[in-house]
Amino acid sequence: MKTLIKNCRAVSPALDLSAAILIDGRTIERLIPAGEPLPPVDRVIDADGLTAMPGFVDAHCHGRNNFDFCDASTEGVNLIGRRKLEEGVTTLLPTTLTLAEDALSATLRSVAAYDGKGCKMPGVHLEGPFINPKCTGAQNPAFVRRPDIREVERLNTIFPVKKVSFAVEMEGGPELASELLRRGITPSCVHSAANYEQFDRAHAAGLRNLSHFCNQMTPLHHRDIGLVGAGLLHDDVYLELICDKLHISPEMIALVFKIKGAERIMLISDAMRASGMPDGEYTLGGLPVMVRDGAARLKEGGALAGSTLQLNRALKNIYEITGLPLAALVSATSWSAAQALNLGRIGRLESGYAADIVLLDADFNVRKTLVDGEIRFER
Ligand code: FE
């Protein structure tokens, strides 16, 4: 079936064009600049001036609408998959917490049973359990353990593991990075007290990612630039960023974009179960959390406990903070993650890429979300 999305502003890395998007089945066939003749098709979607962007990739999301992936509920997975479409997400990595292996196995089994009717979930992101016990944040320290590639392998047989976030300074940390890479899994460092030298060893082993950059990692010091300095220094390192203006100040968001450029930044939600829900009391990994004005904090100690951020809001925030054009910022919503995680041909509005497309109004509200050429959300 051929579909045409006409009258849209098509925004893709280094592209901002009044155009129509021609879709053949599940794939983008080509962009047709405004004014050129349109071919006959089976279905026309009139975008009426809306902005079309590649569907967003959320590489770090724990939950939404009162479900956490670690509830190990397929009902929850199905619901999260649908509701993420409302924020323009077409690809999501369900992200686990630091828990016992049997709990992680149960979570992966529940994701493996996903009905697939919402956004795509090509694999999971294991956040922990191989983190530094001194940097747990809202992760439960009771389940922290040493890097163990065999545990990742066992989980990977249940459902593909795409990314593992761990502390590189743990015994066997650099070796874990290279073992993961050998299996096509992206290693990433976070919940870590690594100094620059420890980062450098993992970098030499192939590590090219830092998760929720700036949060739960060594800050920049002028005699040891730590993980924050390392992330800013190395052009080849991808950074996850929670742009809710709470996990990172607007000034730091501006600084990171200024130094790194959007091509190495991936916006993530790091959303917990309260995303899409009212303020109130929730839990994260069994720990009580209070959500006030959208800010989720552990009741004990007050550490930030994930976010309630939605990715279309994150895009609006970086647009307002950085002043960069959408054709630059668009990398941070999809293309960077697609590359950092080897997700295949997604993340660009170009011939041969998946027809995963979000249509946004001028205030970044999501009006339609297409997955593989199919309208799966509209309002
Ligand atoms: Fe975290």
C-alpha cells in the first residue's frame, strides 16, 4: 500500500523542507518537495502544515501510566507501548532496575510477550545491576553485584539485550565492555564514581556511551575531569540526557549541546511509573517515591527517582534552551540513538528508512504517530 503525507514540514538531520512523504508499505520511498507533482496513492494524509519528524527513540524508560517494566506485567508492557505513542515515541528500550536476576528474567519474559501494537521494542536496556554501590541514586543497593557477562547472556536468551549501563570501575568493568561489544550489545557507563583514568581504560575497550549524563557520575574537576569531563571531551562518546530542566539545569543543557552537538546526544525520558499520571505516591524498585509538581524523589533521602518527562516535552525544552534549529536538534530525538544502539534503518526521513513518523503542531504536541507506515495514534 502506498501512502502520502502531504502538506508537511519535513525535518530530518540536516533537512528542513516543505514536502510530501511518500510511503511504500512500511518504508519511506522518498520525499517530494512542495510544488512537485504527487503520484497516485492508496491513501493520503493531509498534515495541514504540521511538522513531520522521525519517530522518537527512547533508549531509557522504566515505565508510564502506573506501570513499571519491572512489574513484569505483559498488560503493563502493552499499555506502555501504546501510551508512549502519545509523546511521539516509535522505538523504546524497556529499561530495568537493579534487581535480582530472577526478577530481571521475569521482566524480560513479560517484554517478550508484548503484543507489538504500540511502539517498537527491539530490545531491553539493563540499568544495573553492575553499578557502584556508592552511586546507587534511586537504585536498590541490596541487589548491586559485580560485572558478570554470563548473567547478561542468560537474560539475552529470554529477550534481546541492546544496552547495559554499569560502572566501569567495578572489577572486570573494561572486560565487560568488550564482551558486550562482541555480542552486539552497547556498553554504557553510569551510577559510577570512575575517575578519568578508569574511564579511559573502558574507552580503550570500546565504551562509547554514558547514560543519563551528569546524573550519578563523577563531575568535572580541573585536576580530574571525571566522567562528565570525559563525555564532553570525546567526540566519539554518545550521551543520554534527561532534559526536564530538573535532572540537569538549563545552562548545563545549553553547555552540553554547545560542546557536543546534537549528533552525539540522545534525549531520554528516564520515565518511571508516574509519567502520564498525577502527582502522588508511587514506588521505584520497591522504594517509596513522592511525585510533586512532576518531580519524582525518593521519600527517604530525596534523591531524584527517575522522571515523569515525555519526549515531545524534552524536545520543546531543548528547542527553547539551545535556540538551535530543528534540523540540528532532530538528531537527538532519534538518529543518535539509532546509531549508538545499532537499531538499523530508523531515525531519518529518507528513502529506505522505516516509516516511523511523528506529526507535531507548533507547540510540540503530538498529533499523529505512525509506526511502519501505520497510524497508531492520532488526536
Ligand atoms: Fe539511573
